[in-house]
Amino acid sequence: MPKTVTTKDMSAVQSEPASYETGAEELEALVRQMESAQLPLDQLLVSYQRGAFLLSFCQGKLQALEQQISRIDNGQLKPWQGGK
């Protein structure tokens, strides 16, 4: 009988990482695990859901940062100077 996704699984899926960097690292690790094809199907589903959540979290953080930069520059995005 296949295992069903529990409330505990869903709360783990939706828990926010401490930072963008932590989320990105976890997402990269999940992708490696999923690509290895070593996960059982039920765990693959939970990993996929977690990955989708992490991707959305990271995209949201990047978008918020972009908006802050835009406000700082008075709405005019300046070209990247390559760290100069």
C-alpha cells in the first residue's frame, strides 16, 4: 500500500528556510537527490513539492531585492559594473 502524504510532510514542505542562501543550497541538494533516481516514489513527490516551494521562496527573495534596488536608484536600474 503506498504511503500518503501526511500533514507532517506538508508542514515540512512549507517551512521557510532561514535565508535565500540556505534555500538555494537545499534546492540544489534536492535536485541532486531527485536526479539520482534513488528516491522512492512517495518521497520523490514530497521532494518535488519542497523543491517547488523553495524555488518560489528564492524567486520571491530575488524579486524583493530587485524592487529595493529599483527604489534606491529612483526607479532607474543601473547596469552592473562587475564589482568595480
